[in-house]
Amino acid sequence: MTGAPASETSTAPHLPVPASASPVPPAPQAPEAESTAIVPARPSPTSEAPSEPGRAGARPGRPLGDAQQIAQDSAIATAEAALAQASQAASRAREPRPRVPDIPSDAEFNGELLRQVREARGVTLQQVADRTRITRMHLENVEADRYNLLPPSVYLRGILMSLARELGLDPLRVSKSYLALSSEKSGRK
């Protein structure tokens, strides 16, 4: 023990100092009368009546026996919401759907036929553009059979397939038919 400070040679373990023995005094508390903050009043747990079983907004201190009732109430609420959605869907299904024109199996899908199908479905060009994310200009050019203003066939195929899906048509049949007309009329492949 020559030259070593007493703190380094001590074999006692370092224990945390209790907060009450801290040399820093605690911050003074402001008197309640001077406080300007608005604190919502909470009833004390002793003055509150015991909660009813199955009541929403259960406190964490509710008895475990209420868990089954809460789960049952939640399941009932979920089932009622699903039933309401199903009844709304059923009422929409009863509404008359727009009649799609009869399309012969050997029909060539040109812009005029696609326009007739879209109008029969009661869908505007803007709605199709929003749903498919195809520009309105491309859709107008497809329906007007402006083949020289249409994008290259690889892009046109995707446009036609998306349009056919939106209109409830066979995407492969529509794209093959329209692309054949497009290459025939515009002279490109």
C-alpha cells in the first residue's frame, strides 16, 4: 500500500448511493394554488363504483373473469359490422347492372366496340383512366382508332390488357384483336 490512494485499494464493493443521501436537494414544488395548468379531475379508485361486466373502456385493473365477456362483446361487434357490410353489398348487387352489348366470338375489338362496352358499363373515360392509371389521351386514341398516335405495340399491349380487365373483357382476346388491327392499319408491327 505504498502510494496507492485509499479508494483504489478498498475491497468494499461500490454500492449505489440512496437518493435520500444525495447532496443535491430536490427541486422545490410549486404550491397548488399558484398552478395555472388545468388537470382533468379523476375520481379516486375507492370512490368509483365497480365497473359493469362487458362495459367498453375497461380499466387495466378489471378482474380476469371479465376478459371473456369483453372478448365476446368484441366478437359480437365485429360480426355486426361484417353483417352490415354484407347487407350493403347485397343491396348493391340487386341494383340493375348496365347491360354489356353482345359480343360475337369472332368480333374484332376496335376502338368503337371498346367505347360501346365502356359506355354500357356506365363508366366514364376519366374513371377508367383513374382506375387503370392509363392517360386519358391514350384511352381516347384507342377508342378513336388513331393508330398513328398510339405508343409502340409493347406498351399498347399493356394498355389494352388493363383496359380489357377494367371493362370485364378477356384481356388476351382484346389485345390480340386490337394489335392485329393496329399493325394492319398503321403498317407497323
